[in-house]
Amino acid sequence: MRFLRKIHKRVEPPGLELRILRRLPGLFVAATAAPLAVAWGARIWFGNGGGVAETSKQIMSIDIFCFAVGVTMWAALLTVGIGSLVVYIMKGPAYAADSYEVSHSDRPVD
């Protein structure tokens, strides 16, 4: 007796979830690179002007903002990725468990 039987001739075509899963690594790199580029640009922009204390405060504020944006983007990508993975798994092959006879399915017991 086999525990699960695969139901044949049931094919669900891949949809948007597969395209999202394929783009996730590139989106993760972009979500990491964009805040890093902003933080690096702030160091170049504020590197030559103003006092040392004021400049370091501005750079630190931008660094904190970039870190927050990066973590938020990672969390969003993780959420979308988990949702796409669940949909992809659910569209996989269907299985049927062994049937279980119910004695009173057609005529209820009094």
C-alpha cells in the first residue's frame, strides 16, 4: 500500500511566481547596492566641506537611513520570495492519499 499516489494529467502552468523567484537574486543585489551607493555618495559629497562634527553627523544620519532602507527592502524581498515559493510548491504535482471508507457516508447512523 502506497501512502500517496501522484495524480497524473494534472499540470498547472507556471505563472508570475516563477518569474519572481528567478528575479529575486538580482533584486537582492540591487536592494543591497542602492543604499550602499547612497551612503558612499554621501561620503564623497560631504567629505570636503563643513566642520568635522557636522559632517560626521550628516554622514552618520545618512548611514542609519541607508541601513533602514536596506533592511526594509530585504524583508520585503524575503516576504515576496516566501509567498512565491509557497505558490510554486502548491502548483506542483498533486497527490492523493489512500481512501478511507466511511461506514455512514451515504446513510447516516441513527
